[in-house]
Amino acid sequence: MDQTHIDALRAQPVPPFLHLIDGKPVPASDSGTLDVLSPIDGQLLTTTANGTAADMDSAIASARAAFEDGRWAGQPPAARKKVLLKWADLIEANALELAVLGVRDNGTEIGMAIKAEPGSAAGTIRYYAEALDKVYGEIAPTAPDILGMIHKEPVGVVGAIIPWNFPLMIGAWKLGPALAMGNSVVLKPAETASLSLMRMAQLALEAGLPPGVLNAVTGEGKVVGEAMGLSMDVDVLVFTGSGGTGRRLMEYSARSNMKRVYLELGGKSPNIVFADAPDLAEAAKVAAGGIFRNSGQVCVAGSRLLVEASIHDEFVAEVAKATEAMRVGDPLRLDTAIGAVNSETQLRQNLGFVDMALSEGGRVVTGGSRVLEETGGYYMAPTIVTGVTPDASLAQKEVFGPVLGVTPFQTEEEAVRIANSTVYGLAGAAWTSNLSRAHRMVRKVRTGVMHINTYGGADGTVPLGGVGQSGNGADKSLHAIEKYINLKTAWIKL
Ligand code: NAD
């Protein structure tokens, strides 16, 4: 990957994107389109089909037909594996094209996007391709005159609603296990980051996925997302995004066919630094990266920094130094540490949180404002606010932007109490050289993921999911497969 290659790709015009239904590009039934503005400069990048409820229904009908005739589910596992491995290869072969397209659409810094997006998506698809012929049924320990078998069957049609922060990575977390288990999928990308995911879906067809097995419909969440949620013909709905939408999806399910709903929602993840941390300078650098990469638009972002009072001032100064060294700028430059915020709406929301924090007694140590406004793009300086009380808005509500709130604590018990004082429970970290304390923090802080002396690292072998209002049903790892299968009992009298 070099800058010249990236610059050449960014200069290419982006064609309009249509739905992908039954293996073909299809316009919206009323011919409507949505403008796609690039967060890099606020300019029109291209358009996508502005889907209608009828478009979603036809994508679901196509997926249902594909499932019922067994063109995918009925193939031998080795054949499905071959297609998925080929797809992963194609994603890798087109990695830079996919990453640049995605960055032009959502603003993530390219250095991160190339790894976290096509790199991670290809790895995820490959992981589930390799796993699919290692999922066995079971024989139950029944009475000797009975054969009790447990079959693992695909669920049928999976609806997947994807957010804008990491469309390929999060998309692959759903598509990999869903397709590996033989399901058909209807994909609904986010309005402000659909392009690279639509391109990745096209590559699946090029890899040999039969038409109709993966359909993708663009458009507004409240229109096509709602139609998917209310469909009587979607068996499982998987979602990453905001709590508000997650709540709606559960309502849609209750009002329609009671489809299973798996949610990965946001967080307010605590990064807890004790005075006995092994390396405070390292902890400070990682704390800054742990909140500010991708402009804080990361579901596991360490957005609450809890610092032992005895080292508070010194540690905050270190984090501020590390933060000020992160250059905000054009996300398609390899030397940019922090790219653009996804949309103007999101940027305004972030700035509103800073104002609210100030009105609640917080103090801005660095950042706090929009920058590079002359570019027309949506950029915000990474922002640290101190004096955030545990009940302040900045400590309780997910910003999903580059805003870090700092709260001091006196004791381990107080740190745990503050850490557990939100409705969320996605991720967290503790920095300490005390082994017992490290294990106590893993046990006592209520999250799906707890890091010790690091922040944010993981790979496809471990689950990622939340507790509380951060959601249910983790992505990644072999455990994710359970969401995409039904258990069926065969009870046979011998
Ligand atoms: P959102 O929940 O509105 O959007 C996520 C997806 O849901 C998009 O594809 C959207 O089109 C779809 N959607 C929206 N309304 C829908 C509806 N009524 N029915 C069905 N689908 C619908 O989130 P957003 O507005 O893009 O971002 C807002 C907040 O979401 C952020 O501030 C952040 O808190 C959270 N978020 C979290 C994650 C995460 O990784 N956990 C990712 C993105 C956003």
C-alpha cells in the first residue's frame, strides 16, 4: 500500500450503486436515489438506490426461494467452503480498492481501514469457511431403545442490519457464520457507509455464491430496515448499531413473526488506570488510541477514563500529550492518525456532548471543537474532558465520537462501582501490576470483554458481545455460529 496507489484510486469516479437482488443490480422500485456525501470534503460522491419496503420484500422473497430450493443449503459442505474461501481471496485481492471506497464513504483513516475492513473481513469469512465442516450434530444419552439425535440446521433467511463505522468488518461478522451454515441473507447497509459493503457483496457472486443467497438493499433504516424487521419471512435478525434502533427491532419482531433478534449495541466502556500500572506512559498512549481511533466511532471505544486520584493530573497530562500527537486530517493520507467523523449530524451531536459536559462542570483539557472546516469535511479535534462525575451525561451516554471523559477514583471498590454504573456493558480495561486485582477486575466489571494492561486487541477466535443494554448474542468465534442454526431433535424408537 503506497500513497500514489491510494491517490489514484481516490481520483476514480464512483458509479451509482443499485440494490443486489437475485444476483442482479436492481434500481429502487420508484427509481429513488440517496445522495452519498463524502465526509472527507462534504461533496457528492455518488448515489445509492433509495429502497422502498417493496424492494426489501422482493429481496426477502428471493432469499427465501434460494433457501427453499437448496441451491446453497443443499450443497455439500466442501462446496460451500470452496466458494467462501474464494470470496475471502477476492476480498483480499481487492483490499485497497475496497478500503479506499469505504474511506471515501465513511471517513475512517486509511491505515486503520485497510486492516480493520477488508483485512479483517477476509479473515472472518475464511475462519467460518474453515469451520463449516467441523460443526457436528450430537447423539443424546437416551435410554438404550431410543436414538435421540440433535441436528444442527440452518435457520433459513437471515436479515443483517449493519452500521457505518466498520461496514466490512461488522458485515463479515454476520455474513461469515450465516452463509457458512447454509442460510440465505438479506443485507441492509447503513445509509452513510454502504458502498464498500455493496461491493463486497458483489464479490461474493463473483466467487460463485448462487444468485439470491445474498441480497443487499440500500436505503433508509426507517423504511427498508423497518420492512425487514416487520417481515414475516425473516427468521433471524442480526444488528449492530444504536440502542434506539435495537429496541425498535425487538418491537418489530414482537409485532410480526417473533423472529430471533441479536443485537450488538453501543457502550460506555471504562478504561481503569491504577497507580500500580506496569507502564503509565504506555497506558497513556494506549488510552488515547483506545478512544480516538476512527474518531471514537468504535463500539468498544474506551470512552470513560477512570484514573486513581494519586496519579490523576500526571496521567491526564500524558494522555493529552499522546492525543495532541495524533494528527487529524485527510483520512486517505497514510500519515493521518484520525480521519473524518462519519456525517455532519454525528459531528454536531459530538459537539453537543462537549457543550453539555461543560455545562455540567467538566473542563476541556484538549480539543473540544470542529477543525479543518475549510475542507468542507467533518473533522473534530480529539477531546479530553476532566471533572466528569459518574452521573454526568458524558459518563452515562454514548457519544460515538472523539470525546473522552475522565473521572478520578480513590479505591478499587469505587472504581468497580463507577465502572458498573451505566446501562452498558460492552468492553473495559484495567491497568495494574497486581495479579489478584487484575483477576478481580475481570470478574467484577460487568462487560462482555475485559482487557488487562492493554486496550482493544482481539481476534476472530474470541467472542465480542455485550451485557446489559450493550446487547445480546456475541459476534465472532465459533460461538457466533449458534445464532445461525436451529437445533432439531430426532427421536427414534429402535
Ligand atoms: P442506527 O442504529 O440508527 O443505524 C444502524 C443501522 O440501523 C443502519 O443500517 C440504519 O439504516 C439502521 N436503522 C436505522 N433505523 C432503523 C429502523 N427503524 N429499523 C431498522 N433499521 C434501522 O445508528 P446510527 O444513527 O447510524 O448511529 C447512531 C448511534 O448508533 C451512534 O451514535 C452509536 O451510539 C451507535 N452505533 C453503534 C455502533 C456499534 O458498533 N455498536 C455502530 C454504529 C452506531
